[in-house]
Amino acid sequence: MASKVISSTIRRTLSKPHGVVFRRHHLSTAAAAATDYEDESIMMKGVRISGRPLYLDMQATTPIDPRVFDAMNDSGINEYGNPHSRTHLYGWEAENAVEVARIQVAKLIGASPKEIIFMSGATEANNTAVKGVMHFYKDTKKHVITTQTEHKCVLDSCRHLQQEGFEVTYLPVKTDGLVDLEMLREAIRPDTGLVSIMAVNNEIGVVQPMEEIGQICKEHNVPFHTDAAQAIGKIPVDVKKWNIGLMSMSAHKIYGPKGVGALFVRRRPRIRLEPLMNGGGQERGLRSGTAATQQILGFGAACDLAMKEMEYDEKWIKGLQERLLNGIREKLDGVVVNGSMESRYSGNLNLSFAYVEGESLLMGLKEVAVSSGSACTSASLEPSYVLRALGVDEDMAHTSIRFGIGRFTTKEEIDKAVELTVKQVVKLREMSPLYEMVKEGIDIKNIQWSQH
Amino acid sequence: MVSYRSEVVSICRALFRARRHQYPHYNLREYTKRRTLDGFRMNKKLTDQSKVNEAYAEAKAQLVVLERSVKLYSLYPPKTKNIMEF
């Protein structure tokens, strides 16, 4: 009887919804209160927060969906063979698993499984695409076109190519973040080897006019590469409709594991590239090395899930985005959305708050995990290059905050984020003399500041 | 015509009441609740028998995955509460 009571108490304690905290009853109440507080709160980098912050940074990475995690486990434990071993069951099983994942990824983007090459992530895929294509055609093609708002890995690969002697055109973007199609048309030369434009920008969330760009590239017969890491599984992607030659994908942006991605390389008409990883000729010779079976399975499962859930997630995330924007706009003025509001992925909201200092805003938002385009999140003192390319003023670029909404975000989290942001901005504006002057009607840009 | 009404109602009730169907993690718990409810609602109006059978089979498969997943995730609960749970 006693053992039953003991075992049921243990079961009850162990199955508590939150972390287990054993209260020490023999201490005095004050000391007990102090120890309990220390047990429950988090102290990191000199900041104390009372609990885990709410996660609104889905563009940086996403948590693994439990259904994806489940799909990885069985195979990871039992099918541990090398997929390139042709002589025994372990190799055959692992190869089957990788091929199943390949079909799942291909179905999501409307491609054939033979066109998918698994890599270690979108960064490797971008590097392979940009450097690989240009190195292959280096005798005839010397020119690359890309935009100023691309991901750092594409811009850095282009800089590397420039050092090798290629020419790169960095297309400017309009103030809403979209590429000007006429400028693209004019920039294409007979010796252009590649056009690289990302589908959904990771900082501001704008969706480029992919069909039109694909059409222009088809007319001029130039391969079209796109970094679609933020796009797949979120907006409908069709490589045939967009006329894409190369596409980089990443697993950890669509609720999959980190450390795996893929590159789509079109076979008809065939795009040739020089591989970055030389070795045993795996993955059609374009990426040698043992395939990371468990991660690849996770990627495939994530793509499969994303295809089924895309419509449902899109509806939910759109509702949350409107709730967030309207909630903030109701209580605050001087809020600017960076990037086009019409051509945008709804899970990315990049806001700038006028008359507020960026670093102090971030310091007050420690209970919300968001990202920003300001100096304190980058190593240098400059604000984000993407916002600078949009033509945003320095002071507005410093106070930009990027809210990332995803599948697992709840309405209560959005309400709490709105409440915390509004509270912090109001507090900072009350202290700001610039805001007082604006309230009195003085135009800040036309003030003659006197020198002391 | 096979009616699944009683089974569906019992699954629905079990999904929301049973501790073995609830993640210790705030976001996953809320998502599971919302998704299952919406999943049942979206399939409520199906009349084609083959589609009904398909939906029922899928629900049962998802239930197996959910139970296994919750068991695993409960072995690694978060060490501090989420801000939303205060």
C-alpha cells in the first residue's frame, strides 16, 4: 500500500508540466524564497530573466517539429549504415531512406528527385552554386548579377569571385525592397554567367517577383540561381514556373534539423557546375562525402510536413501578423514597416520605431527573443546593410526590430510581445527630448544645432 | 456506411484530457491542442466514405506518433518555466 502511494507521488512529481523544483521545507521562509527564486530564474551574460523568453525569431532558426524528430529517431538508431555501401543490407536500407527523403524534398518544389543534391546547409549550397557555375564557365562567362540585399554568403562568394577576376553587378533595390526589373534587364550582358536573387529576404521578408525575373533570365539564356532558404514550405515554390536553374534550401528554417540543406540543379536544360567538395563522386559528383542520413531524413520529413501544412500555417501566421501590427499601431505612432507590405511573407515583420534609441529598446526587450538590424547585434558599428540598401535613415535603421512568427506561435505570445514592446517604447519616448520637440510641432530635420 | 462518431468523440476527449498527450513544452502543447481541434473541425463535413476512412486512419497514425513523441519529450522537460506560464 505504502509503495503504491510512494510510486504515485513520484509519478505525479515527475510528470509536472514545468521543470521539477523540489521545495526544501527545512529552510526558513526567507531563505527558501531566495533559493526558489534562484532555482527558477535564468542568469546569463549579466542579465536575470524570470523564465524562458517567448521565441519570436523564426527567421534565424525554427524549433524542430516533434513529428520530424520522431521520423529521424527510428532510422537514426537502427539504419546506421553508410548509404554509399553497396554490398550489404545496412547500406541498402540507408540508401533507401535517403532516396525517400530526396523524393519528399523534390515534391515540395516541383522538381525531379534526380535534381536534388544534399549539402550541409544553404550556405554551402549558395557557395557551390555561385562559385561552381562561374568556375565551370570561366573561359566564356565573366559577369555575375546579384542584389544588394542578398544573404552574406552570396555576397561574400561574389566578393571572392571579384578577387579572382570576375565582374559583379550589385543591383540596387527600390525602397520597398523589390528588384527593379528594367535595371535587371539592362544589366544583363552577353557574358553574364549567373543571376542570383533570393526569393524571400531573411531580414525584411519581401518576396521578389520571381516569375518575371525567371522570364527575363530565360529570354537572355542566363542561369537563374535563387536562395530559397526562407521561401520553401512557406510560399508555393515551383521551379518550372519560375524558370529556376539553381535553388538553395535549408532544413532548419522549416522546422527541420540543423546541419543539412540541399541544392536543386536543373537537368533540362542541363546546368553544369564545378563541385566544391572533391572526393568519391557521391551526389552525382557534385558533393562528395558520406550523406548525413539522419539529418537528411529529418529534412525530407520536414518538407513533407510543410507541404501538407502550408495552407493552414499561412492562415494562422497571417492572422497573427495582423494582430501584432494592429496591436502596436493602435498604441504607438511613428511605427514604420521596412519593406513592401503587399509582396511579403507574413511570418516576417520588420518594424522601425521613430525617436527611440535602438540599443536601449533591445535591452528592455529581454523577455522576447527577437532580432534587430542595429549595431549591437552585428560585430561592427554599422546598421544592417539590407536596411541601408532600402534607403532607411541611420536612426530608423538602428531601431529596427524583426519579429519572426511561426507555426508554434500563440495568440497570447503575440499579445504579450505587443504589451512589452509598447511599454518599452513609451518609456523611452517619455525620456526623449527629441520626441517632446516633435510633439510641439518642431521639424527635427530643419533644426540648426548650435555648436558649443 | 461505417459511422465513426463514437470513436472520434472518444479520441478527441482523450487527446485533450490525457496527460500522456501533453508536452511539457508550452509552444508544442498549445500547438497540439489547436491543431487537433482544427483538424477534427476541418474533416467534420466529409461525406465521401473513402475520404472519411482515410482521415480516420491518418488520425490514428498521428495518435501513435503523438504518444511516442510526448513520452520522449517528457524525458527532457525544460528546466525553467516559459514566461507565458507564469
